[in-house]
Amino acid sequence: MNELRTHLSRRTFAQLLGAGAALAIAPPLAAAKNTRPVAVKEAADAVIRLSANENPYGPSPAAYKAMTEAFHLSYRYPDEATDLMIADLARFHAIRSNQVLLGDGSAEILKLAASAFAGSGRKLVMADPTFEAIGMYASVASPAVVKVPLDAAYAHDLEKMAAVADASLIYVCNPNNPTASITPKAAMRAFLEKVPAKTIVLVDEAYHHYVESPDYESVIPLVASHPNLLVARTFSKIYAMAGLRLGYAVAQPALLDKMVMHSTFDSINIMAIAAGRASLGDAKHVEEGRKRNRETRAHVIAELESMGHHTIPSHANFVMTDIGRDVRTFGSTMRQRGVEVGRLFPALPHHLRVTIGTPEQMERFLRVFREATA
């Protein structure tokens, strides 16, 4: 099966280009010269989109440069580029290359996991509320989907999730979307020890880079000792590549082999790979993005709290606040006034999710929010 996965990601590209030319697909993993990122400019009367948890500051300057240099290879299939990206991620996480599987954003990773481990009537367990995509993907094969409410701290109730009989796949989004809350590291470790070996645990770490709490940890290092653990990551958030679509999974090879059987050829494009490789080498851009988000988020939360709206403690690039009224109606009002906010999450019908944009965007949000709640 490992041979199959290797074949799917490589078409003897080096034989076509020559060993030297193949390495020109993207620059080597290294920090490039950093310049301060510039937020996307918007017209004064444009609708501000604070509904999709996007990073308003854009990719690393090194990523822009790498994409420009990759233009001349846009006619090539991305097979050799994929291998280089996987090798970089393996070095980045100090794991083996056969423990990495790329996806067209982490959404594809969730879809492959649903197809491989939750199809044919097998049981999927997920929180309520959480990111809904995997439940939607799994529903195509009509499995039993069991939703377990978050606990009082808006963390995953892992004890109840583990207690669901005959679960084939358990999905844990940490930090969780839409609540921006975390599930404590001690609880995660205990949960992974308790879950039956036949049950696959998918931990979605899309917002990993924004967490600064000592009560959180990535579970990627635990993959080595847990054959049933699958971790999803994305370049859409801190790396600001939502429109480029690049994500990946980390797991033991046998688990990834089962997912590959449901994948398509060449779902990752060369531009995304070039940007991703360069982004991995730009730690300064990541830290600056984290700092900007932290400072703006703190201001927004303080303002919402001063207006009497309790906000769930946030460990991501968005916040969820109790507005005490129907979110759908309120969201429509906000959009009419030029600010697009998050959708309804039925489990929390009075909680509004809003993405942390630039300081200027968030001042406009707060002004419109005050008007809409007056």
C-alpha cells in the first residue's frame, strides 16, 4: 500500500525534467526576507466579510515571491512539487514523509476521513456545535451521526464522546469552531488512551497557531504512539492561504493508505505548494500574525463585554459572543449595514461568531454592532 501511495504522488517527474530541473519547482525551505504584511484594501462602502475566519493580512511576502517564481511551471502536474512539500512538512514536524498526506485544504482531509472511516453506515461522533463539514461529508453514505453537546466550558465532552458505542470515527476540533474554545491537553491525552484501537480519532487543528494557553497542546507528537490518531492542519488560517487551498494530514502510514484509496490525482496545485513551502520558512510572519490577532481580539472582546455581551474565551482568530437574540435576524441587519458576520449554529442560536479582521475593520464592526443592538 505504501508503494501505491508513492505512485499516486509521483509520475517519474524527474525523468521528464532532469534531476536538476525538478528541484526548481519551488525554492528550498528557508526564511526569506520579511516585510510587513499589508492587509487587503477595501472600498469604504464595501461589505466587510467577517464571516469566514479568514486572515485579512494575506500570505507571507516570501509566499508571494515563491508563487511568482512558480508561474513558469504552471503547465506541469504537481507530482514532484508534492513530494517536496511533503518532505518539508516532515522536517517541520520531525516525522517521516510517509506520515504526511496533502489535501486541497484541510476540508479535503476531512472528506477523505469521512469516506474512509465513516461510510457504509458506520458511526461518526462529533461535538455540537462544531465545524459541520465532516458531518455533511459523512451523510452522503448515510452513516449514523451522533452529536454530543459541548461541556459547560465549551470544551469537547470527551468522556461522553468516548462512551458512544461502536463509533468508527470521532471528530475533535481543537480549538473548536465556532466557539474558539480549547479542550485541555490532559483531557485529550486521557481520551486518546481510552478510545478503542478500532476507533479512528480525527483532531482538527486548523486554528492551532493562534493558541497561547498552557492548557493546550498539539497532538501531532502523539501520532507515533497512537495508530488510530489522525491530525488535520491547514494553511488557510495563520498562513492566510484560504483561497489557494492547501492542507495536510499527519498519521501513521497504514491510516493514510486507507484515505488515499478515496483521493483524486493531483488535487493540489503548484502555486499553493510554492506558497506553502515558503510560508513554512517564515516564522516571523506567523508570529506577527499571532500578535496582531491577539491585540485586536482583546480590544474587540473588551468592547463587547463593556456592552454587556458575554464572549466565550477565544483561542482562535474569531470570537463568539452572546447577543441575546436570534442570530439570523441580527446577521441580516448587520449585512444591510455593511458588515457580514457568522452564520447560525443551531446549538447556540443567540451566539454570534465574528472573525477578527484588521483594527479598522473591527472598529467598523463595533460601530455597526452598537447601532444594531441599540
